[in-house]
Amino acid sequence: MHSVCLPQPIRLSRPWPLRWLDAASDALSRLRQRHQHAIDVAAAVELSEETLRDIGAPDELLREAAARREADYLRAAELRLGFGRGVTDRGAW
């Protein structure tokens, strides 16, 4: 039988700086994906509940859009009625 000798041993793992760079790159990629997802959700919430329902959005997104729409409506009503002003504008001493 012939025995084969390699000129250099085969490394079973990569050097730690390369592993560290891969881990950092993966972490940045996950961070970018989460950030993009947050941007997409914020944009989707701006759509009406009917549109979200038509495109098959999850119920959680529908509830969030409805809550945001109601908060906007209440804020506009407060401004119309004059409740949206600061304490000093209400005649405080």
C-alpha cells in the first residue's frame, strides 16, 4: 500500500479572525433585515384596514392600523375642540 503524505495538514476549522468577521457580517445582515422589516411594517400600517385585508395582511397588522387610525382621529378631534394645547394655554396662573 502506498501512503500519501500531504505537504501541509488540512485545517479542520477556519482561523478565528475569519470566523469573527463572518459572525459580525451575519449580525449586520440580521440587523439590516430587522430594520427593513420595521420600515415595511410602518409603511403598511399607513394603509387602510380594507386595503390591508385585501392584500391578506395578518390580523395583528390590521389591529395596529386600526389603533393608529383611531389615535389620529382622537388627536384631530382634540385639536378641533382645543384640548390639544399645553397647560399654560388653558389659563393656568
